[in-house]
Amino acid sequence: MNLNSKVGSFELANPFIAASGTYGYGTEYGDLSPAKEWGAVILKSVSRNLRPGNVPPRCCEVDSGMINSIGLANVGLEKFMAEKLPAFAAENPDATCIASLAGETLDEFLYLAENLSKAKAIKAFELNISCPNVAKGGMHFGADCNASRQLVSEMKKITSIPVWVKVTPSTTDPVGVATVCAEAGADAVVATNTIPAMKIDINRCRPVLGNITGGLSGPAIFPASLRIAYMIHKALPKLPLVGCGGVDCGEKAVQYILAGCSAVEIGTATFRQPDTLVQVKKFLAEYMDKMGFKSIEDFKGLAARI
Ligand SMILES: Cc1cc2nc3c(=O)[nH]c(=O)nc-3n(C[C@H](O)[C@H](O)[C@H](O)COP(=O)(O)O)c2cc1C
């Protein structure tokens, strides 16, 4: 069974990608979920400087998912390039690695891309545009079509590495954002990131998370994320698309492919079930066999053609 997939010209041995922030710096899972078994792994979002992240508690469980307010805690670009990437590359010579970039300004994004373009291990960039844009009073890049367009077009001028844009569901117009990113030359769009959420501790009479609110992930967001991916594919059928949000079984992964996605990111499910990847691959192969599909292309986007 051929599980190969292509996101634009980017080739993957299988369509499953470890989602940023849920697979650390690519070494933590070890043999529990080896990097080389994934089509690709996206490392934790990196910013120019070290970020300590938000005050704890930073995670809590909710029905069918979790809320996190990690606050993009990361080691910063210098340590990422000097320690984390080499450690990943040494342990995983056969894995495909994508870097996730988190900038608070256009210049920070460009600085990250310029430096990370020198790293041989990185095969694509995923822009985390759910970051506040300091120049626009903290408004998310991803909620601002002009900022998103400028970000992608400037990025494409300075790097030859494929640029994927992870759109945020926290905008009224994710299709509009995907459209301007495509026009600006994005190689792919990823739909989507976490959905803003909160939980309150009724015994302590206060929010559970130190940051009060956070991002909801896991099965709870699957139908909402799937809808956004579907709408983007309907509007932009030629744009390479990656689904992300809520996949914890093969059946949900297949839904993203039927909606028009060439690949599917998986995050929260691997926390709960470290062999999720094994299960989704098995399901996909069996599903394709049962349906008579020889390749991902045979059924990608079929549900969007009605
Ligand atoms: C603990 C945690 C940390 C995350 N950190 C990042 C991050 O650094 N950058 C990013 O783009 N997304 C981050 N995400 C979002 C995931 O990459 C993914 O978009 C989201 O969790 C939805 O997918 P899932 O339902 O399969 O987990 C994080 C999610 C979780 C649960």
C-alpha cells in the first residue's frame, strides 16, 4: 500500500506529521514514537530569544481534549541551533524535520528564517501566525490579512525552504487569511491551531490556568477544525493543505484527506496514546484497501467535490 503523500512538491513517506509543541525538540519520545516513523515532525515553535512561557498551571484536561497556555516557552534560536537541532539530527538521521517559527514582529520572523535556512536538517518552515504582532498592538498576525500577506511575501524573498502557514481559528475569516497567504506564495496552509478556551475550578472559585485562558486541542476541536480545512480547500482547491486539530484515530485523519488535505498533523492524541501513529497508519492502509484507493491522491478532496 502506497501511503506516500506530497504537500505541494514536499514529499512525505506517509501523510502524518507530529504537530508543533506536542513533539518537543524531536528527541523526547524516543522509541515510544520514533521521528522516522512520521511523515515529518514539527519541532516546538522557536523565537529569537528564550521564552520562559506563562505562569503555571499551564495545562488542564477537559472533556475530549486539553487546554494549554504554554505561552510558547522555548530555548530561543541560539540554543535551538547549537543544541536542539544537532541533537535531533544526530538521533534521527532518517527523519524529516520542519521548524515552527514564532515571531512577534515581521523582522523577528525574517531573522528566524534567515538563520534557520542555514540548518541542513530543516526541510520546511511552518509559520505560527497565532502570535501577537507587537507592531499592531498585539493583534495576531493570523487575524490580519495585510500582516499575513506581508509576512509570507517577505519570507519567500529570503528563503528557498518551503513556507507553510498555520492559520488560526481565532479569526472570523480563515479562508481570507489562507487566500492572501496563497497569493503571497505560501507553499502550503495548515488548518488549524488551537481554539481559545478556559476552565474554572469551582472549589477554588478561580480559573484553573495561571494565564486564565489557553488553547483547546484534542478531539473536542476536530469538527470545527475540519470545517475550516474544508472551506479553505473549497475556496482554494489548488493550494496544498494540511489538516490539524483533534485527530486521535484513522477515521478522523481520513476525513481531513477527504476534505482536501494532503497531510494531517497529530498532537494531543499522542500524549494520551503514544502509539496513535501506528494505529492511524494501519487504519489508513486498511481503509484504502477496502475502498480500492491506490494512493492518497485517489481520494484527496473527494468530499469537497459535491
Ligand atoms: C502542549 C501544547 C503545546 C503546543 N505548542 C505549540 C507551538 O509551540 N506552536 C504551534 O504552532 N502550535 C502549538 N500547539 C498546537 C498544536 O500544534 C496543534 O495545532 C493543536 O494542538 C491541535 O492539534 P491536536 O488537536 O492534534 O493537538 C501546541 C499544542 C499543545 C497541546
